[in-house]
Amino acid sequence: MIARMTEEGWEDLVDRFADGDVSRGHMFGCQGLRTGRRFFAIRWDGHLVLKLPPARLTALVEAGDGTPFEPMEGRPMNGWVVLGGSADPAPLVEQAREFVAAQPA
């Protein structure tokens, strides 16, 4: 089941994570969080979408806590997952931030 990310919930995440190297920006016309110039979280069509390590993404999908992100139907975006309802978003957002920050430039 895919959970909705309310505007209030999104703003809470932004308040918690936007500092130092993390800033707010726009990706695909949506609000997002980025470290440097790379995005790790966006609010897409009322859902939280994260860029996660492959093993973590696969585990979430297999557990039913996420679905691969397809900004256009039938065209999944590599490394991105739409977060499901039973997953706690804060630790996953932190994991996404760390994963993207560790990627070479």
C-alpha cells in the first residue's frame, strides 16, 4: 500500500533535514530535498519518493513497503522508490541522504 505524504508531513521532514549541505529544491516540478546538487527525496503527487541503495530499495519493495518509482508509466526510475504506508519515513530519508551524499561527483 502506498501512503500519502501530506503537505504538513513533508514540511516536518524538510524542517528536520534541511540544514548544512541539505537544501530544498525542485525536481520534476515537485518539492525535493538535495545534498549539494543531488536529490535524495521528493514529494511526488502526494507521495514520498526516495533514492536508496539497491539492496534497501529491493527489501522495501519485497516487504510491500514501497513500489519502484515510475514518473511515466512503464518507465521506472533507477534507484528510486515510492514509500509505502508501514515504513517509518525519517530513518529512510536519512539513509537516502547518506547514500546520495556518498556518491562520487
